Amino acid sequence: MSQARTLYKAGIDHFAHGRYGEAIEAYRKALAIDAQLAMAWNGLAMALARDGDLDAAISAARRYVELEPEEPLAHTSLSMLYQQAGRIPEAEEEKALSMRLQMRRRE
């Protein structure tokens, strides 16, 4: 397993135990090694949101969407963060896109 993936998994563990600062640090270290590790961007976004930094969380979620534009979870995550930030039109747009992607996968 690569060092980036090891750090990503450490981030998951920290997040699961409510250690959001440590999770953020682990995800950022993973991304410093491999900026293409899409799920680490999602983990970072969720940890930043829990830590109260919605703007940074939205930026991280946007990066996840850039890396995985066909991944419904990427758009769902971004939608949830937009909703938390009170950006309802953007949240609804991302949710609709996620649902269209999910429907395509079922076809």
C-alpha cells in the first residue's frame, strides 16, 4: 500500500473517532504525496466541514468533483456542503447531477 493510501486510511480512523484536526492533517499529508487520490479530497472536505471550515470544505469537494466528475458521491458530497452553507441553488444542482449519474449507472 502506498504511503498516501496509508495516510488516507489514518484520516478515516481519526474522522471516525471525532479527531477532525488529526483527520485533516492526515488527509493533507496524503494529498501532498498524491494529489490525484480523489477519496482523500472527499475525506478532507468532510473533516473540514465538521471542523467548521465550510469554505475550505467546499473547495476540497470541488477538487473531488474535478477528479471524479462521473462519481455520484462526489456531487452528493458537494451538494451537502452547499446546503450547509445555505447555497441552496448550487446544492440542488449538484444533487440533480448526482441522481442523473446514479440513474445512468443502473441502465
